[in-house]
Amino acid sequence: GDGLVAAHIIARPHVEVEPVLVPSGADRRS
């Protein structure tokens, strides 16, 4: 269970960071 908890905690911030990086990358490409 420890691995699942760690993965869940890591997954949450990752999902929050991705939306920020995606628009930023698209902005730079444009």
C-alpha cells in the first residue's frame, strides 16, 4: 500500500503541473 500512496501523492501534483506547462509550451510554440 505504501507504493500506491506515494504514486497517488505524486500523481496529484503532476496533474496540477501539466496544465500549467501545456499552455506555456503552446504559447512559446505560437
